[in-house]
Amino acid sequence: MSSLIFHTDQNQAFVATDTLAVSPDGRPVRFTTKAFIVPHLKLIIAGTGAGGFLGRWFIHINDYILVKGIENLDNHTPRILAADWQRFKQEFAITDTDRTTTVYHFGFSESTGLIRSFAYRSANDFRSEEVGYGVGRKPECEAPEDCQLPRDIRRMMDEQRAIQAARPKETRLYIGGEIEIHHLLKNGTQIGFQAYTLDRFDDYTSDEAAMYENFRLAKEKGKKT
């Protein structure tokens, strides 16, 4: 339940996400990070779908895997993600029809020094899918013909929100909170990261208030049971 907009070329990966996390029925639950920087691998990971799964993958990469870079990691990712997803579904009693997830990797190749990107989808058993250069967005929206980032990100996410708001609640994706940017780029021989908040949606405050109210109601319900 996320917005993900990205642009890649040989020398950079620009990733924009929202920060809103909701319950299965669409109630605001928390604000959260949906992309992580992995500096020692010159890598950004991002995710859409089931909340919490990407954070576990970040810990797995950072603490338990010995790899050289994005290509070496790609050799192991489908198998590990598939196993982790099975454990995740059992822990939270969910099925593939309840929720899905997609994990994205954006990073500099350890063999060519150029950006490569991969997508791993639970609906496809996390098989490795290479993503070509250009602009990608999920869910759907129009990309301006002369798309400039970060200038056009807010406009694209506003369109995503409008499209989703017109859909029935049971099929709607919820986008909100703030727009977070993660930018991996090469400048000469130097590779670096930038991370910053680009903008805040108009319903941020009302979503935040709803989160605390939902938490209070859930706590009271827990005491009664």
C-alpha cells in the first residue's frame, strides 16, 4: 500500500516514496520508511505492499548476507525472499490473496560500475526481474513527457492519490504522510547518497490524529478482552 516513483540511468537511481502505513481495512496506523540505503553495497532497497516485510529484508541484507554488490546479491535474493515471505505470512496469518509485496533493488554494479535495478514480486515467487532505465511508478499515474525530478514527484503522487480515491475501499491503495527521497548517484569517481523529505501531504495532520485515536481504541479493546 505505497507510492513508489523512481528514475534510473547509468549513473544514478532516484527513488521517491510516501510514508503512510494503514491497516488492511485502510485505517491509518503509522508513518514509516519504505526505502533504505545500504551504503556498503552502494544500494537502495524499496518496497510496496505488505508493511514490515522490507524492514526485515534490510536487516537480513545488513546482518546475515556476505555479498559484493547488487549482482552478487541478486543470485541469492529470490530464494531468501521466498523463504522469508512464507515465515512472514505464517507469523501474521495472511495469504497471498490478502496481501502481496514487491521488493526493489537499485545499485551500482560491482562488475561494470553502472546502475542496475531489479524487482522481486511475491506474485511471481520473487523471481528476479531486471528493470530498465527510465521512470517507473507504482501505482499507475502519468509521467510528464519532460519529467524532471524532484520537481514533478508531488504532481505524480497527487494523481496517484486521486486515482486511488475513486476506487472502492477494498481495492484502494492508500498514499499519504510525507514524500521521502533517496538518491544514489555517481559524481566522477565518487558514489554517494542523499536522503531528504521533499513534501508533506495536506491530510498529514488528520492522518496522524487518526493513528493515535485508532491506537487508543485498540488499547481499550485489548483491556476489555
